[in-house]
Amino acid sequence: MININLVPEDLIKKKKYQFIRHAVKGIPQELVIGAVGGFLALLIVLNILLQFVIFVQLANVQRLQMSWDRITPEKRQVDGVLNNLNALRQKIAVIDKIKTGHRISWAQKLNAISDVISSGAWLDRLAVDKEFLFIEGKVVPKKGDSLFAVNIFYKNLESNPVFMRGIKGLEVTLTERKKVNAVDLGIFAMRATLEAGN
């Protein structure tokens, strides 16, 4: 095919990147094939290296998983011990608060209760929380009404300055009679309200 172009050579519009095509045409074909083959070989080597790294990482993960599986039972035991320790610490903190925070001498209070308790009465339960002291017991009067004996015990406690130190109020929350083997038994419960900050 014959190409006839009547435009002067210096006015012919030169195609973009024409010089690159001429440069590529000048490179021998064996060199291009060698470069492409070398690039593919490099990609294969990189792929093998990456596969090796992935294999090593998977082996590390499996080793760590086996180590974790071995220590899991021991970790559960340690967690249980730590939970028990925290629970004990909380109980100790409550006891310390009751013991020192309120500045109440509980030995003196127990002695005061012992001094004023009615004859034939005994305590079943003494309990303290952050705000209250609970006293529960029973009474068998030698003579008269059992509830009268509970009332005497209550009034004796209320008028005892040692017992009432650090207490802002005392009330009887339960009084009832019960016959047990023909004995008139009085059951009582009292609640003392502790002063805040004592």
C-alpha cells in the first residue's frame, strides 16, 4: 500500500509517544522476553516467600492456641480465687467501717446489754449493718407477763447511756407471746438506729 501525503514534512502533526514506539522497536525481542520472564519469576519467588510467612504465622497461632487451652483451667481457678479475695476484702471493709467508722465500742455495748437484760431473757441474734443494730431474743418471766419483761428490758436499754452512745433511736419492732410446753414465752425484736459518722 502506498501512502501519499502532500503536506510538507515539517507541518505533519507528530503522533504522541511516537518516540517511545521507536525506542521499543529498537529493543531486541529476546531482551523483552527475558525481562517479562524475570518479572514473572520474581512474582513466583515473592508468592513462595509470602506463603512461607503465612505458614509460619499459622504455626505460631496454633502453638499459642494450644498454650491458651492448657492454661484456661488454671486461669479459671485464679479468677475464682481473685473473686473470693475481692468478696473478702469488701467484707473486711464493711467490718472496718463498722468498727472504726462509727467509733462505737461494741464491747461496751455488749456489756451494757448484759447488765440490763431482764432475768429469764436471752438473745438469739445480734446483727449490725451500716445503719442499724438488730437485737432479737426470747424471755420467760419469773412472774407476770412476758411482754412486760420485754418492756422493762427495752426501757433499761433506752436509759443506759453506754448503750445509747452513738445510737439516735431504739424501737421495739416485734413482740409476741407463744406457749411452749405450757410456758408463756415472749419473743421480741428491737432495732437501734446508728448515728451517721459516729
